Amino acid sequence: MSGVYTILLLILSNVFMTLAWYGHLRLQQTGVSSHWPLIVVVLFSWAIAFFEYCCQVPANRIGFVDNGGPYSLVQLKVIQEAISLIVFVLVARILFTDQSLGWNHFLAFVLIIGAVYLVFMK
């Protein structure tokens, strides 16, 4: 079960991370934050990133093999990167409908999923 909890926490963590990194750009596009000073934008993003860490740190603790979890350190990182890209694509498609993805982007994602497969090979 710790593997499932790890994956779910990593997904939630990456949603917060993606919103912290790119959500302010959407707010700027809509005019909500277009006049905010940069320090306010940074603090706003940090406030969101706090919740990312509240999920990321427990995910790594629960999932790490030395703590009784099923994943090595390398596996945790590669899983996180793959989840990060999937979440990014979904959030980008929802928040930034004018951004398009080409065949090369999808091929890059397939190659990253291939990296996940390779990391789990014995």
C-alpha cells in the first residue's frame, strides 16, 4: 500500500508544483496579477509550493526502500519526473488552451516513460 500512497502523494505534489511554477502566468494572462510586483508573485508561488512540499516529503519518506517502501532513490526520482510531465500536460491543456503539443513532445514523453521502465528493470 505504501507504493500507492507514494504515487498519490506525488501526483498531488506535482499538481501544487505545477500551479506554483506556472499558475501565476495564467493569472497574469487574465489580468489578476499583471500589476503585482515580482516579490508578490514569488511569495504567492511559495505559498502554493508549501503544499507541494507537504505532499512531496511524505511521499519520499513513505516510498523509500530504507523506510519500508518499495522504491529506491532513483526510482522515486524517475517516477516523480514522469508524473511531473503528465500533470504538466494536463494543467497546461486546462489553463493554457492556446498552447499546443506536437508529435515531438509526445515522443519525448514516451521516451521518459521508457526511462521509468528501464529504472525498474532488474
